[in-house]
Amino acid sequence: MTRVLNFGAGPSALPESVLKQAGEGLLDFQDTGIGIAEISHRSNEFKTYLQGVESDIKKLLKVPDSHVILFTQGGGSAQFSAVVLNMLARHHELYPALEPQQRVMDYIITGSWSDKAAKEARRLGGGTVNVVVDSRKLSAQEKFDNIPSHRSDTYKFSRNPVLIYYCANETVDGVEFSRDEGNETSFPFHLLPEHAPLVGDYSSSFMSHPIPRLQDHAIIYAGVQKNLGPAGLTVLIVRKDCIVDVDKATQNGAPPVPLCTAYQTLAKHHSLYNTPPVLSIYITGLVLRKMIQDFGEDALEKYAALSANKSAKVYDALKKGEENGVFKSKVRGDSGSQMNVVFDFIAGAEALNMKGLRVRVSLYNAITEDQVQTLVDYMTKFSEGKSVP
């Protein structure tokens, strides 16, 4: 069987060796005689495995003891709600006398996902939403095609917010905060108010590079279906002081928090209050072990270098295609994502009154440099007008 080169946005490609291991585990998990999709999540074997997954994430990301790792379901979209409710509960615990209009949630809007997160915060209520910056207002086309520079007076943070939300990489729009803190499109950590309750959505770049200033975040969350495993599992990294008694907070006027959405529930029951996505956790664990086996506990430095090399090759081919009038980038040059390269196919299209021929190339961890080179060779030949299969 010839496997397809999967540049899809997600669920993403997974290492073939991991898929073969997973196939074996479906029949027999760790010599138990029971497949991983059948075994009890409360069995000692699975509990031990889950602890190993947690430990490997801590090792690779260098998670400090001030934070805990939790596993849940619902993807990043469920966290749009969970983050708001849990952080409002915390804010009520800290400042019980404030009125709802005094509880401000800061949102940095740079793409479709951060826009949806802000809309959900408004829908839930319990506080007001302050848009710190909306990158569409800095675009000539009023599009999500840029990351705002922090060298201008662009970011307007609140003084004592409930939370400050950002999305590190916007999968749909192909923009990403620069991973080089010296770049003006990197995240503006230096502009944050003191003790900022920072929330980072890392779904589409999770485990492709070290998370900058992880210890300064209140919450980091990510669906694993881009770089780490199959859809179904969401990983949370939560600072311990953000895990509060949500029922007590409700008595103080905070909005009620559904039981399985409360970080307190997840932490108290070690992510096993209800049945977790067992198969997704299993495959995620296999990927983590492969990462460590291949590159050691500093694997994320290696993956970051690979990510930079792969995306650079595609952007170079895109630039040549633009010069030949075949492709057109959708993103400003200093804002391009290393995970999701987005551009338009325009060769002859405008003459035929065709628009919307959009291409998105996703370069997650399991995509190899050889596979990227195959894509680049195709793009180059096509943009030069040469025949392609």
C-alpha cells in the first residue's frame, strides 16, 4: 500500500511506525489480552500509562511544578467556554465585590479561532470583553493577514483582567506569533500588566517547539490532532492557583461551571472523573515516546529547527511562484505560520473570472523533510510552466 502525503490541516499525519504500534495495541494492550479500545480506564495498566503520558509532556515542555497537566475532551473550541468560566470563578474568588462590568476579559484577535473565542466570551457573559487588538484593522484588505507589531502603540491591555487570551498559531489564516522573541511580531510579553492571567491556545503548534515563557501562563491548552495524536484529546497546562472551588465562586456570584468543564473536577480526579478518550491518549503516548527516543528530552529544540527548515522551503517556492504570477501569498511576510502556509492559486484564474482558489499546506511534525521537498519540487515545476504528473 502506498500512503498518501497528507498536508491536511487536521486531523494530521502521524508517524507510520506509531500507527503500526497502535494497531498492535488495538488487539493487545501491554500484554493484558485486552485491546486499548476495550480496556477499563480505571485499570492499573491504563492509569500507569496515563501518568507516563503526563510525565513525558512535562519533560519535553519543561513544565514547572507550579502547573499541572490535565486531560479532557471537546477540543480547543470547548476551552473557549471552559477558560472563561474557570477564570471568572477565580476572579470572583479574588475580587468578590466587583460588578460584572468591572470584570474584563482581554482578547488578542489575530484570526478565525481567536475571533471565535472572543465571541464565545461575549455570549457567556459574566464580564465584558476588551479587544486588545484586532489585526483586521491593521490590514489594507481588512483580513487576518498579519500579526500586529509590538513596537507601535497597538496593544491595549486592561489593568486587572480576568484573563488575557491569544492564539499562538491561526490554522485557518496562516499567521503565527514569531517564535523569535526579538522579532516585532513575537508575542508582546513585555507589554503585559503585572501578574497577567495569560491564556494561550497552542492547538496547531503544540509540541512543534518549546512554548516561550510557559511559566508565565495561567493556562495553555491544545488539541492533539495536529502534531501529537488523533482527534479527541485536549491537553491543558494549568497553573495551580487557577484551579478554584467553582461552587463556592458561584455562591459569590460567578456563573455556574458545568462539572466536567471545571478544572477542579479534572485535577481532583486525575483527569479520570469520566471516561477519557482512551485511544487518543494511547496514540499520543506512543508519539511522545517516539519523540524522546529519536531526539531525547530536548526533542522540541530539534522539532523547532525542522519546522523552520520545512516552512522556509515552502515559502521560498511560494515566493518564486509569486514572481512567476502563479501563486499569491495570503499573509504578510513577517507574520507567516511555520505550521500552515496559506496562499492563492491565481495562474490564469483572474482571466476566467475565478476567485477563491485557496491552498493551505500544513507542515506538522510527522511531515518529513523529504515529503516537503516533493511538494516544493511540484510547486516549482508548476510555477515554471513545466508539465507535472
